Amino acid sequence: MGSVKFDYSKVIGFIKQHEIDCMQSYVDQAHKMIHEKIGLGNDFLGWVDLPKNYNKEEFSRIKKAAEKVKSDSDVLLVIGIGGSYLGARAAIEAINGLYPTNDVEIIYVGNTFSSNYIKQVADYIKDKDFAINVISKSGTTTETSIAFRIFKEMCETKYGKVGAKERI
């Protein structure tokens, strides 16, 4: 695995070399704590072992679901709020950028009480094939719950209960 290099050459006019050198022990300590998974927050360090150590079965299910969405949908609605949807959005935008050229358009809903926004999305997708991905830790967030109920009903009306189950 590669290592991260920090080029501090441009700050030498503002920070003295001895000040940088004195930080090395703190850097070494942080490195040790992260890689040995010790210290506060050590139960949130699963990312350290990525991409080698991950749930391959779950990853396979995700890839299969993504292929299904790509094969039968023009739009994927990602329904969630806060950290629930922002993680998905950050990952998607990191890979695709803000204006992706892939086949499935992604629209984020359930993160606002705006009835205008929900109506605009509903009008926009009414003649498109769509799938729904609900992301919620609690399942009780009001904005997410409202959006899910609205788009679930649209999905069931358009594809039937069995068809909707395949798209949610």
C-alpha cells in the first residue's frame, strides 16, 4: 500500500523548519493509533483496511442492484436526509462529478419539506422509468418518510405492488 506524502515546501516562508520537525512525534503517534486501531474513536476506523477488507457479499448485492437499476430505470430517486443521503451523494459525486454522463439520472429527495420540490420531481419522473433507494438510519425522519410515501405510491401506481417491490 502506498503512503501519503506531505509537501510543505510552499509554507517555509511562514513556518520554520524546526516547527514542522517538532510535529513529527504527533504525526507518528496519530499514525500508530490509526493503524493499530487504538485510542478514542477506534471503532470508526474500518476505512483504514479498505479496499482490501470489505464485505464482498454485500458488495456483490450492491453491484447486482445497480445493474438492475441501470437496465430498467431512467432515474434513481435517493430518498434520505442529513448524513443518510449525504454519504451516498458524496460517493456518487466523487465518482461521477456533478454532471455525470451515465445512463441513470440520480435525484435526491426527502431532504426538505418543500412541496414544490416534491411536485417538481413527481412531474419530472411521471413519464420516466424510476427506482427508489431509501437511506435512513432511524426510518422515522419526517421529510424522508413523507417523500418515501409519495414516491412509493407513484411507483405502485405505475408498476403495481409486485413491480414496485422490484424497484424499491
